[in-house]
Amino acid sequence: MGVRAIHADLLRAWIADPGSARALNDYVQTHRPLLEAYDASFGPGGDVVEDYRHRWSARVDEARALVARLRDLDPTGLALAGLRAAIRLLHPRQEPEVVLLVGLGYSNACQLVVGGRPVVAISLEAWGGEFFGAYLPWDDLPLWVAHECAHVVRYTEGACAVRDFIAREGFDYRRALAALPLREFLADEGLATAVAEACCPEAEPERVLGFSAEVLAWCRRHEVDLWAEVAPRLDSPLGEEGYARYFSAGGGDLPPRTGYYLGWRMVKSYLERHPGVGLDAAVRVQAEAFVTANA
């Protein structure tokens, strides 16, 4: 389906009228179904107009800095490279659309369903700067488009609980966190990371994971301890607190996103034990298979 750069609508309006609340409102209203889907699962989840107003109109200096960073960039080619690589690897029945947007600072990339169609959303405010302790260079954008395409395939074609939940309940990531066990998210993020690695084999592991080199070294040193912590929780619902601890900001004793590392290691163990299974097939496999491979 290609790449759609809706962030350009907001940039043009802001450049013409810096800090304009009207420009921000027009952007949200023009793209409301998509931005509501984004906000519901990956933002505060309130009124989407108010959430955007609070994030950008209320933070004028931050908004100006974002416009200055984005105004002369065109990330479309980078996003398209990641999309094409993922399609070649995964052969999805329904190709996702990639949308470049200005988000709310809660995600660098995510997967949505808008009007019944899969969408990969890239939140450009996270790029070209620090995001959860790691620098996200523009050249890594193809990694994250491929990563999110793996989620699309798993959510629409996988023989797994997360796909069943979405088919039954609709796409609502917060509700999925409350209903599905930790093992589903470890497998999901581990597979997406492995797909990104396969699509961009020149990238170092820390770039594939969205880590700093220091966080990757920490995870390697503490891998046994990390597994000891998560093993008793594999069958329990993850919840928003668990998501924050393992897949987002981390905790006082954990760096950010250690669940990505554990899931990646879990998937690599499965693939080593099943050399005849390609990633295109593995993305569609139930989560229990990956947990067993790591036992």
C-alpha cells in the first residue's frame, strides 16, 4: 500500500503560523480516525483533540524544535525500504500502509487497525533524538517499519492468542494487555525484532533492539536473572504495569525494554532448534512454542 506522510500537513500549517492551535486542530480533524486509533492504544486515550493540544500547543518550545528538526526531512524513502523488505520476507496476505505522523511521544512506531485495514504508524517526534535511553537515528527507520510489519502479520494471520483476541475483540492494545499473558508479548516483540534483524542484516543488535550499547551489555550480563524474574509470570496477564516494566520505560532496577531482549533471545533459540522453519512461518506460530524452546 505504500507510505503516506501525513505529518507534512501539520508542518506546513505550523510553518505558516508557528504554534498555531488551529493548525494542530485541523491536523487532528483531517486525520481523526487514524489519530484516534493511535491515541486509544498508545497515547493517553482521552479526547484526541485535547491530548494533542496538551502535548504540542501547551509545549511551544518543544513544538518549535520538532518543526525545525522535521521541516527539511523526507523519511518516505527510508520507510518504503523497510516496508518492501518486510513484504519480501513475510509475504503478507494484506499489505499494510505505513503512515508517518506526529504523535504524542509515547511510541516511536506502532501497529494500528483503521477502518479494518492494518497500518504501521511511525511517530516522527521520537526520531533523530533520545527515546527511552537510546538514540534513534533516521537511518534506522527501515528497521522499525519492518518490526511493525511483523506485528501486522502476526495480528492478522498468526495462529496465536493475540490474533484471536484481536479478531474477537477488535484492535485495542490496552485491553489486550489486560487480557493476554506475558508470553504472548515476549513472542510478539521477539519475532518483530528478529524480522527487523533479517530485513536489515547490517545493523548491530543494539540498533535492532532500539537499545544503547550499554543497555544491551547489561541485558547480556543479567539474562539469567531476567529469565528468573519473568518465568513465574509467563502465564499471567501482562497489564499496563508489566508493559511499562518490560516493554517500555523499565523500572528502578531494570533499564527500558528488557522484554524485547528476552523475546528476541527466545525466538533465536526456537529458530536454532528448528532450522527448517523460516521467519515467515515463525511469525505465525503460537507463543507457547517459543517458551518451550527456551525452557
